[in-house]
Amino acid sequence: MVVVSQEAINQFQSLMDKVEEPLQKTFQNVHQGHPTEAMERFLKAREGNVSKGHKMLVDCLNWRVENKIDDILAKPIVPTDFYRAVRDSQLIGLSGYTREGLPVFAIGAGLSTFDKASVHYYVQSHIQMNEYRDRVVFPTATKKFGKHISKCVKVLDMTGLKMSHLSLIKLLTIISGIDDLNYPEKTVTYYIVNVPYIFSACWKVVKPLLQERTRNKVQVLSGRGRDELLKIMEYSSLPHFCLEGSGSARHAEKCFSLDHPFHQQLYNYIKQQSFLLDPVTPIRQGSVHVDFPEMGLEGTKVAKTLESELQKFRSQDGFPKSLDKQKSGIDIN
């Protein structure tokens, strides 16, 4: 675990004092009134190295300025039916909060198809989710729980993982790269549930490639993971895929759907910000094109290893296309 010293923070701050005004301005949207914490996150992402952490943050700020990230919450994806299709194929929702007040994001990793829009729309939607989380969800949680909250937990459901996900590796790597480079250390723990054999096998070969800091954040739970998750959150905050019975299906529609209060609030917020930014020009259809990050060495190794492992499964004669129901009997920790 990286421990950031006060001396490192002071050195980092001295370097940040010298950056240009446009970068200082966008840094305000990054730190949301807590610049020291933001610098700590980037330092931890670079193992406490001040020079590397500073470069990472400056690169992030330049990316934000060049791609107008500060205004991305004023760029709604329209029409509404099209945005609904994006939501139905990029499954994510806010299911509740931990007992410590951390937002719980539920992600349908195995059932997300990303097949209703171009890559640019999915990247735009993902960044909007990140920005809304940082600028609205965290401040709201801070007020609700009476303490500063700037991190979340994520619960990933691997139900439905198929061989077809091989074609999604590039897109998922782009999204992961955006998070790693521009939103580091925002997630405390990734809980993986409903694990099929294919994930278990891939995890065994990918895990050693990850940095220890990343590995320590991933917890692969048994089955639906309900009992383990109830140790950190109330029943009402459990993602639907951790529940049993027909009620979970109804909850599923609410959790990921555009009709869920979280998504309604997010979408309405974006439309309102659009009117504030430009109250005269009608909203036009079209995605926001954001520069994609180049994969680092770790990301390249992981992507290639995943692709190789999935190809092995695909080449096995008679191997089922969907391995959702074939649960692993091997050790996945």
C-alpha cells in the first residue's frame, strides 16, 4: 500500500502552482474543493513518485481541456429513445450506498452488449457517468452522510459472459484506460459476482499481470455474493443480480433502465446543463468525440492475454458459447 507523505504533497503542490490557468481551471472540476486529496490519488497511481504523479495529472488536465470534458455534462445523447438503447446495452446503475456512505455502482458486465451505438457514444456516456458521479453523486453523499465522500464501490455481474465478448476487448480497454489515466483511485473495491468458468480461467492468468495495488481492490465472491456484500451494505442497496426470485428481475429493469431515478436525474441534469450552456441552439444528435488513451504496458499485456485465453476457449470443439450457468469449481482467489 502506497503511503503519501506530507513532503510529497508539498512538492506536488509546488509543481501544480506553476501550471497554466486553463489547467488550473479544469483542476477545480477534478478536485471539487479537495486539491490535496486529488494529488494524493495521482501520487498513489504512480506509486508515490512525485514527478510521475505530476505528469499524470498534467496529462489528465490537458486531456480535459483538449476534449472539453468540463462541458461534457451539457452534451445530452439524443433522441431519448436512442439514449435508452445506449442504457439498455451499457448496463450500469446506482443501487445504493454502503454503510460508510460509499455509492454502490452495479454493473452488468456479462450482459452489456455495446451494440446499439458507436464506440464514441459509449465512451461519451461513460465519461458523463464519471463526471456526474464526481460532481453530483459524491457531493450529495457527502451531505447525506455528514462526511466527505469521494470514492465508490463497484459490483460487477458476470452473468451471461460469452465468447462474443472477445470483440468487446478493445472498447473495454479504451474505457478502462480512460479511468486509469484520468479518474484514478476512485473505486475502493471491485466485487465480482456470478462468476462463470470462463471468467475464473481468465482471471487466473490475468491476475499476475496486474499491479499489486490493482489486485488488492478485486474481490471475487462466491455465487451471488449476497452474504459478503451484506457485511458492508443494507439489503436495500444490494444490486438486483445478488438477489433471488422474480423480484430480482423487476429490480433489474429499474436498476439499469433509463426509467430508474438515478438515470432520470442524470439525464435531466445533462439536458438542463445543455440549456444553460447554449439556451438558443437546439440540441442536435451526434456523439462527442474524445481522444482515446494509448494502452500502457500493463493494459497491453492484459488485453493480449485475455484475447489469447478467449481464443483458446473458442477453439475448443464443442465448448459452449455461453458459460453463464457453468460455474467454476476451481480456486479463483
